Amino acid sequence: MRRVSFDEMQCSIAQSLEVVGEWWTPLIVREVSLGRRRFEEIQDDLGISRNVLTDRLNKLVDEAVLERRNIAQSGTRHEYHLTEKGHDLFALLVALLQWGDKWMPNPKGPHTELVHTGCGHVTHPVLTCSSCGEEVTDADVRARPGRRFKDDPDHPLVRRARTAAR
């Protein structure tokens, strides 16, 4: 089955999925963030085929999520490192981890625990408001058109607001 492209969709989530929406991508980013930086290490841990891993790594490098570094004294041997853009995927990986632990739990307990290096305790990061610092859930926020679309009568959120006001 061919994957649908979201190139034309004017939505930050859709545009993000263009980069990280392939199945293997979050797992590859996880591997690199855990310190597995060489092709063979990533392939061995994930059991992914060489051609699929090559394709995904090339895309992540092209998208500046990963940086490929030659570590060989002579010849070519690469390691992959997260860029700032790659490090910014941390919240996505944590969200997927926590969602999976809650809704697809392993009967033997979680496979991975996050430990805050600052205090040494197991942590369960939460989303907080950047203004007041309170925890934020889906019930605590509402969406509105961004500045770019604020006066666009065809924007779905503008149409929805007009319909609700009637």
C-alpha cells in the first residue's frame, strides 16, 4: 500500500508526519537517542532490513533530524547523531512510551523507565503550560486559527466557530 503524502495539507501535524510518520522512524530516533549510533547496532537491535534502514537514515539526514558523521581514520564508517531537530522529538517519544505503557502494558511491567538525571528518580513527564506552568491535558486547551489564518473564512476552525455561534 502506498503512503499518502500530506505535502499539501496546511497542518503542522500533517507536515510533521511527512518527516516522522514512517513506522520505523520513531524507533530509529529512539535507538540513536539511547546511544546506538552505528548502522549495525541499529539494525541488530531493531531487526530492520538493511535497505529499509538505509532509506530511513538517509531521509532523517536529509530532513536534518540526524547528522551522519564519518568516524573512520581511513575509509568510511559512520555514526548517526541527533540534531537539535532530532532532540526536539523527545516529547513525541515520551508520549508514545507513556501511551503504550498505559494502553498496551506488558504483564511483566514496563520495558523502559525514564529516570531524571537531576534527582535520580523515575519520572513520568507531563505537558505543562508555558505561561503558568500548570499541567495541561486535552480538556484544558482549545484550538484556534493561527495568526496566518486568523481572518481566513475557509479555515476549518473559523468555519467551526461560525457554525457554533449560530
